[in-house]
Amino acid sequence: MQKKISVAVKTGSKTEGYEILDDGTLKISIKERPVENKANEAVIRKIAEIYDKPKNKITIKTGLKSKNKIVVIDAGD
């Protein structure tokens, strides 16, 4: 089973953190800049931490070059 979540990313933040907005979107602030895929890697790392899942269970489905992403979490064990 897979879970899809909408993610809004703020790159280049001084502090890292997250919040869930009223519409269910996960808003993530990361320190990394969108250079050489480092921001996407940081997003996956942060979502893995938030949902307590291994990084290999998390995929950015859409929005690899956007601040708004659809992320899929594979819930299968």
C-alpha cells in the first residue's frame, strides 16, 4: 500500500523543520539549496525521519524541479 502526500519545500532555510498545513500539505524547511539534487535528497531524508520509514521507501513522484512535490511512501514491509 502506498501513501501519497503533497509537499511544499522551502530551500535555503536557516533552520530545518516541518508543519502540516490545514489542507494536509506537508511544509518542509531545509537548509540545502536546489543544487545537484541535494534539496530532493534532503526532502526524502526529512520525510523518512517524520514518518519513521527507511529512505528507500520514499519516492518523489512529481516535482523533482519544483518546490511543490507529490511524494509516495511505500507502506509495505
